[in-house]
Amino acid sequence: MKKRTKPLLGVTLGDPAGIGPEVALRAATTPRVRRAAKVVLLGDTRIVARACEAVDCDWPVEVFPRDADIRTGAGRVRGRRLAVLDLKGADPKRIRLGRLSALAGRAAYQWVVAGAQRALAGEIDGLVTAPLNKEAVLRAGVKGFQGHTELLAKMGNTRRFAMMLAGGNLRVVLVTTHVAVQKVSRILSPPLILEKIELTREYLIRLGIPKPRIAVAALNPHGGEGGAFGDEEKQCIRPAVTRARRKGITVVGPLPADTLFAQHVRRPFDAVVVMYHDQGLIPLKLLSFGKGVNITLGLPFVRTSPDHGTAFELAGTAAADPGSMIEAVLTAAALVSRP
């Protein structure tokens, strides 16, 4: 029987002033991850060395230069060796742990761009991104930066994309992502909501769920109370659900968000489509914080990330829980292995 080839995953270090390098390092050296995939850390070798010191990791490091063929290079990694593609950009002497820094933001951004370029070129099978700090990236002069999801969609020339957060038996997909709450109502439209429902169904079928059940959350309290608290349900959400049903998708909604997740606990949906960021992430993190995974739907390559931020207050203390990063890498490996 032919031995299955392990997928090659690139893992960015995230903001070098935060916990990203530590959780990326700990995930890359976890036995479950080593059995599931080959991992190449994307960042600055000096930051990896600092993280190794923080978490007391004694694995020997195999460094590959920026222009290395990391698919061939990673294939040469044997045993207890940690592969690092040295992209430079983050001198530990100039980046203090736990401090917001434009220099750290620029490095984190450049590492993500480099990882996406390699994923698009087929040099890696999937990309896992450690958390970065959006304010730090903006301070670095990257205008209009909204987050990993939007950046990767733009690089992948992807117009149909969505952010899914998965943890335990809950999957939530966001119609709007990193936007101010006051703008959500203006952004919502039947085509946009329908697009997210369709992307959700496509992903679930890929997971092996032939007829997924999808719930769609209302925007307003009590589902708008017939227009008393807003008409987005009538104007945007219900028409999208109706169109989705006409396409053969099993979907219900709009359901009041304050009871929807209680229904999910009693009889789980395969996924829940929500209208804005915190509407979905609060229940997701309540049920599975530390184990949740962010999955970008619609990209031409697999991309996942942990469900937490840079946690500057924990940087350098070795107290950061790598559980979510481990799950992100394992999820990416599983998705790459699917047809």
C-alpha cells in the first residue's frame, strides 16, 4: 500500500511582539501535527529563536533562505528538526514583546503576503496564519488593511469568499466581517447573504455532509418584530433565504439570534450564517474558545487560523495556550487531503 504524502503547510509567525511565534512553534512541534503534515514556519529566524527560548524548545532548526524551493527543502526535513523559511524583517532588538509596533506590523503583513504568494504558486499546500495586530499593520503604512481574510481574497482574485469560525459542533459564517456595527445594515443585501449561504453549503458538502442544514440569523432583536425594530429581515435576509431554498438548499431563517443558538444546542445545525462579527463569534468563543478555528471559504488555496488575537500581555511568558493553533494546523491538513 502506497504511503500517503503529508501535506506541506506554511505557518506564518504573526505579530512578532505577540504570542503568534510561540503558539506557531508549539504547534509545529506537537506530535499530532507532525504526524498530519510537514510544517514550515514563515518569518524571521531570530524571532523563532526568541520564541524557542520563551517556551524552552530545544528542537534543532533547519533554516531555508527566502528564495528557497520550500517544497523540495521541506521534503528533506527529517526527525526532530524545525523548518523555517527565513523571510527576515523583524529584529528582536527593535521589537519589544507586548508592545504595539509598526515594525512588527510590517513584518507580520509581509510574512502573510509571502505565504499567500507561495500558496498561489503551489509551493505549499495550505496556509495557516498566526494572529497579527491590525492597528500595527495600519501604523506600518498599509492603507485600508482590514484583516487576513480580505487581504488573502484580494491576492487570490476572489470575489466570493466568507469567514467561517468552527469549534466543537458549531460553525458560524459571517456575512460582514471587519466593519463597524453602524455600517452593517447598509452593507447587507439579498445577493450578499445568498452568496454566504451558498459558500457555506459548498464547504459543508466538501466536508462530506451531502444535505447540510443551515440556519440564518436575523439582524434585529426578535427578528425585527414585523418591522417594529427594523426591516432588514423583510428587505434583505428573508429574500436571500427564499432564493436559497429555490436553489435546493436546506435553510431556515431569519431566526432571532437570541434564541437561534439555544435551538442549535438542542438540535445542531450544520452551520449558522450570521450578519455581523460579534453575533457569531460571541457564542462560538463561549462554546469553544481556545479550540476554535477560522477558515476562509472561497479562496483558491486552504487557509486557516486560530480564533484568538495577539495577546500582547502573554507574549514571552510561555502561558499562551497553543490549542487553537494546533487545531488550525490539523484542520488545514485535513482540508488539503480532501478532494
